Amino acid sequence: MKSRRASCTDSGSESSEPDSKSPEKYETATRRRMAANARERKRMQGLNTAFDRLRKVVPQWGQDKKLSKYETLQMALSYIMALNRILTDARRHTAPHRQWLDLQFDCVQPENYSCLMTYDSPAEQDYIHSSFSYQFDSHQVHA
DNA sequence: TAGGCCATCTGGTCCT
DNA sequence: AGGACCAGATGGCCTA
């Protein structure tokens, strides 16, 4: 585990003395703080797992170094927009492979992202679906 | 050694 | 009331 702030521990607000509170209340508050810290760690670990999964599907041209979180998001945005543009252009100009392209294009519409992803749970599917729909709407390339 | 990135703690806010 | 989410603060690690 990564080291923590020297002034902070899992016991929570050590700066706040037991002062006027009863020992029971202090203990309850401490216990709640520790539980909240644990939940927050778990939440952030989940977020980092999602970032790792995103890094795996995003191009890293010549990058031997791991992309930062910010870079990963920027790259994902560029990548999605580029793919969308490619499909939109190809769909418009390529007659011989029209049927195949239509199929691919349909597959990357927001309502069909599920065909590109695997989910660990229904809850995760809902969460990812809502997130992708929002981002697609926000950054959609209008041909 | 400075700066970037990250993990963790913490208190506030919103939601169930 | 308690959990989820968020942003600010802080300190550690790594690299140029």
C-alpha cells in the first residue's frame, strides 16, 4: 500500500481532541471516519481500474511510458472522434463495401456500445452506458 | 532539486 | 443516518 500523509492516520481526525464529546461519541465518529476512508479508497481503486481498462484500448503511439489519467481521457476523446470521422466519411464515399460499413457504423452508435464492451455486472453496464451516452452527445462530430 | 503525478485523508454536499 | 461523490490539502515517488 502507498504511504500516507504523516499527519493523518486511519483513525481519522486526530487533530480534533476527544474534548467535550463522550468517549462513546468519539469512538463512533472515529469508526465512521475509518469506514468512510475505506470506502473512498475502494472507490478510487475502482476508478483506477477503469482508467487501466481505458488505457488498454486507447492508442499509445510510441509511448513507452504509461499515460497519465488526464492524457488517457484526452486520448480517448481524440480516438473516439477520429474513429467516428473515419466511419462517417467512409460511409459517405465507399460504395463497394457499403453494407459492411453500415454494419460497423451502426455498431458504434451510442445505443450499441454494448457490442464493443464486456461488463462485470449489470450495475457497471448501466454506469458505463450513461457515461458514454453523455460524452458522445457532448462531443459528437456533426458531419 | 523542482515539477508532475499519484494515493490518501478529510469535510462538504447530495441522494436514498 | 449512512453511502456516494467531489474537491482541496498533503506528502511520497519519480524523472529531467
